[in-house]
Amino acid sequence: MQKANIDEGIEVAPLRLGSALKGAAWIYGLTIASCALVNLIVTHYPIGPWQGEEIAKFFWLDNVTWQIFAVGWACLFVVCSFWPFNTMTNPLTRGIAVVAASWVLGWITAKAIYVTGLGSDWIFPLVGTSWFFLAFFCFNGENWIVQGLKPARQFFILLILIGGLTFVLTHTDIVWIPAWWFPFNLAGAATGTLAYLTRGMRQPEKSVTQMSMLFLVAGAVIWASAGLGFWDSSATGVAEFWNMGAIGAGNEWLVFFMVGTSINFALPVLLNNWPFSKIPMPWGGLIACAFYLALDVVVTVLLLAGVGTVFSSQEQLLTYAYMGVNWSLVMPLVFGTGMTEPYLWKGQKTPGTWEDVDEAAPSTT
């Protein structure tokens, strides 16, 4: 095996198949188990105002709303050094506490949409917009706006910013920021492609550039999907501002979107980006992103074929397709699954960063 930084024993492009399989078993095993449990709960105790036959039609929406808000809370804890659980010295205990708190807060947030009288039409605008700001400030933005503050202050400032900006934007003619960029962000982040392409840039310019790239990629994929008949360009979307149509009646694009969110972060992380990390950037990263995009399509086709046999309905399929985003983020970011052993991409100098490649200017964060 080729070595770099021999004194430290950091490998270049290693294949750690055993740990990858173990991690995948945890992530997708928890995905299946938690999805079955959540479906059982929301069909007996709906979050929305569903009654009778409505429950079978909308239980998937309750499932998706609950779990995506839950993982949002978990990610907010992560980017704020796990506050208020940062005093827990045992990583496993701390992780369990983070997961439990995130699911409780996720349910409360989902329920609040109905208690406040907003209704189900507000779910995707609130989810999409809040996740955009979480990514812009924290993941792509590297916490630039709260850099150097104590974890507790970071948490409350970010919560105010994300919540306040989401409220303001959803009450304008823009209405929301569609989340169609999200699965591409996961692939770009997990492979390091976005970080490489914006190396040497300062924040928040780096985050603005990355989000712009993602919007362009999402737009290209939607344009191609429209040509293939999986996106209805003539349909009325959530907001006239975007004028981009909407998901087709068959929901194939929605399943594709959900599958991508469940795959595009977990698999690259678990596999240490092997074998693409053997190819120097940017080609290795771009090929990796293209591969996972193709894999999303293949898995989507297979899952859709399972409706009526593996899945009782497309509504049930939607819940299982999307639940993976929760655990594919929680297991690596909260419990460290797939992220405990450093490795180098070919041509990389320091694990986890591209800022010292090509004499790039140091980041401010």
C-alpha cells in the first residue's frame, strides 16, 4: 500500500472494507428499524390533522417531516461542538443523548407547524429554507459567522439566524429556497470536491460559490429530468418566483432526490472515497460525484420496482428512501462512523483539507 507522511502512517486511498461494511450495516440497519418504528407511531398518532383514510395518504409526510427536523437539530448540535452535551466525556453516551434530544425536538418542530396554524403547505418551504441556511452558515460556511464564539453562543446565534431568516424569507414572494441542491451538496462535501474547487477562498465567499455551484448542478439535473419526463416544467411550483415547474405526478424524481440524500454522504465517507481517491483532484472528485449520481438512479429504479412487493405503497417507499439521510449524517458526524481513521486523497498533503495544495491562500476560518 502506498504511504504518505510515513512517520504518521497515513495511507493514500485505502480500502477499509471491513469497517465500511460494518458502518453500512449500522447506518442502513438503523434506517430500516427507525423507519418502521416511526411509521408505526405516525399511523397511530399522526403529527398532522389526518383522520381515517387520510392517514394512509399522509403518514409518509409526517415521517419525513419528523425525521428531517430531527437530523437538522442533530447537525446543529454537531456544528456547535455538541453543546449542551459537550460536557459528556463518553462519546457513545453523548451521541445517544444527542440522538434522543434531536428526535424529541424534531417532533416538537414538526407538530408546531400545525399547532401554529401554518399547515402542511408550509412543510417543504420551512424545511428547504432552514436547511439552506444551516448549510450556508455551518457546513459549507464553516461557521464563519460565529467563528471563535463559545459553543453555547454559537448555538443560540445560529438558531436565531436560521429561524429568523427562514421566517423572513418564507413570508416574501420568494417563499422558499428549494432543497434540490441537497443531495449534490452531500456528494460534493463527502468527496471533498467542493472543498477542492473552492480552496484558498475566504468565507463567506467560499460558501456563496459552493451554493452557486450546487444550484447550477441541480438546475442541470432538473432540466435533464424534464426532458426524460420525470419533471413537469409546466406545473405550478411552491412559488412563482422560481418558475421551474414541479415534481411529476409519478413522484419518480422525489424518490430519486430522497435516495440521493440517503446515499451520497454515507457511502463516500464509509469507503474513504475509494477507489476515486486514487485519482488526483479535480477529476477523482468529479468522477466520484458522477458515480454516486448514477448509483442514485439505479437504486431509485430498483426501489420503485419494489412497490407492491417489498413496499406496500409508494408512500411507504418514500419513508424508507428518505430515512437514510438521518442516519447517514448522524452516524458519521455524531458517532464518528467512517471518520475515525485519517487518510489522504492522491495529491493531498493534509487529511481533511485542500487548503495547503497548490500554495493556496490560507482560509480565514
